[in-house]
Amino acid sequence: MKLIFHGSTHHLQDLITNGNCPASSIKLFNEPLIVRNVSLINKLYEINKVMIPEGFPDAIKLVEENFPSIEVEEFQQSEHCDFKINICGTENLEIPLNSLILYSHDKASLSLEPLIYPWNFLKVIQKILCEEITNQLISPTASIAETAIIRGPCIIEDNVCIDDFCKIIGPTYISKGSFVGMSSLVRNSVLGSNTKIGFNCEIGKTYFAGNTKISHQNVILDSIIGENVWFGGYSGTANVLLTRENVRYTVGTQLVDTGTDHFGAVVGNDCAVGASVIILPGRQLPCHSLVQSGTVYGDKKQCLPAKNKIIPIDSP
């Protein structure tokens, strides 16, 4: 069977690296999305060829490295290519490159969620957490304090450290090398590799790409946090408007209704957020940006481009 990926529109630019696509840059459970998708499809269908549009060399490389028995071919896709999503075919499977495949264990079937907007991504992450994390799996090399509480289904990987008086509420995934500081609450979230959470923080329904440092007494809710991000102390992402209306998000020059009244922020890769910063609901912090301490962030004009990579002198 031939698996054909088609280029597709998305608004996750601040989470990708080197001009790649979300399918190759973003990871879920330590796997790039394209690797996860091919692997799940291969469970039900015998794939002998994967076709990827031109301009995505990292996606091609990932498939070649992880599936050496599958032929990979690059093809030229017209700019305005219109195709019908097909995940139930008998000869060809055609899906957007920027999408997430979901596998139902009960029905042994596949479904697809296109990734267009950040809130789509967060919604799919919550769905996957609920469907795929059903038990507690804690690595023998993880360090869990006796006073910590682990409640509900969780995956806690190698060399994770959970400090005293923490509460981890599932479904939650904490990847290798991560740290959760004293008295912090982590619920219904994904913490990518080497995520460091300081003491007395609340992390809820949030995706961390990894290699991020969150200092003490932060509140991060309903948000997407990219790689190599730094949050100073006493900062947070507000996730609800005072009017309780749906949160709106800027796409290009338009404000788009997210369809939800709970949505925090999208913080791009390599950003630094100073101490005592509040990021208002539905705000986007472009990659390589700085937000000065004490800012109530509601406009891109309030952040500065980072000329050099930020290396915090302290860490949680």
C-alpha cells in the first residue's frame, strides 16, 4: 500500500525549526509526528511506499531512518493541490502531512485530526492522553519523593525527578530527564524531555515541547510551550477572558474565534519570559522573543527579538 502525504496549511510556525513542518519538528511521546503516523498506519496496513512533497527534507529523512524497509519518494505538489482525505482506502492512503493519526484499540481502526490551529493541537493532545495513557507506568530510574502524590494514569520516564509534596494528576506524560519542583501541581499535560518545573507551580492541560525551564510560582494553563523556553518567577498564562466569551487568536491580520473559552498562550521556540509577566488569553509569542519583567503581554510590540540564544544563569 502507498501512503501519500500532502502539504497542508497550518498556523504552528513558531513551534517548528529550520523551516520544517510540524510533522517533523513536533514530538509526541518522544516521537516526531510523522514517525508516529507512519507507525500507526503500518499496524493496520502494509505500507511499501511513502510519498512526501518536495521541500520537506527532514520529514523524508525521518521516514527513511525509522522505516528502512519502506521506499520513500519525493514528489512535486502543485501549490493549490486539492485532495480528498482518505484513510480507509485499499491501495492508496492520502492524508495531510500536518496531521495526527489516532488509533482506537477497541475498534482497531484509525482516525485523523488535521493540525491547522494551535487549539486544534491542544484538543487532540488531550484526546490522545485520555485514550492512550490508561495505566501508571513509572520508570525504575525515576525519583519520586515519598510525599508526592501520583493520581490517575501517568507515564513517568527515565531519570525524572518528582520533588516533595508534588501532585501529578493523570492522564499526564512526563518525559525523560524532567524535574517537577516542590509543591507543584501537574495535571493533564505533556512534558517533553528535560522540562524543568520550579517549586509551587501549577501546570494544567499544557504541552511542553521540551528543554524548557519554568521558574518558581508560575501558572501555565491551556498553553503550548515550545523548545528552549525560559519563564522567570511569578509569571503565567491566563486562559479565560473576564467576559467568559470564546478566546480569539490572531492569524495573519484577523482575529479567529478558537471555539473555546479556555485557551492560554502559544510560546514559540527559544523565547525568554521575564519575572512577573502575565500573558493574556489567546496570545502568541513569536519564536526567539524576549518579554521584559513585569509586562502584561497582549501585543507582539511588547516583545523584543532575541539576537542571541538565552542561557539563564539560574534554574529551578
